[in-house]
Amino acid sequence: MNTQTAIKHFGGRQELADALGISREATYVWGNEVPYLRQCQLQVITAGKLVADPASRKQQQVAA
């Protein structure tokens, strides 16, 4: 899930952060892609309007 897609869905970075209960600054650490577990949270919060991408989980594990 692209970070910009999530931001656009919520109408702003602060609103995205508020929905997840995190600081706005924390969302900058993500870079271009929302971390997989946050994607899962967003999928639940948005009732499936945003969908977690399991492929990104594998990419993030390789990068770690």
C-alpha cells in the first residue's frame, strides 16, 4: 500500500496518523510504502477500502 494512497484516503497525513493512533512524524519514517502491519490495521479501519498487500510484507522482511 502506497503511503500517498493512504494519506489521500484520510484527507491528510495528520488524519492518517490520528486514525492509527500514532504521531504524524511516525508516518514519515515509512517512506513510499506503509509497513505491512499498519496496512492490515488500515484495511480493518477502512472496512476494506484500503487493502493490505501481502507481497509488501515479503519485501519489507528482505529489506530488514
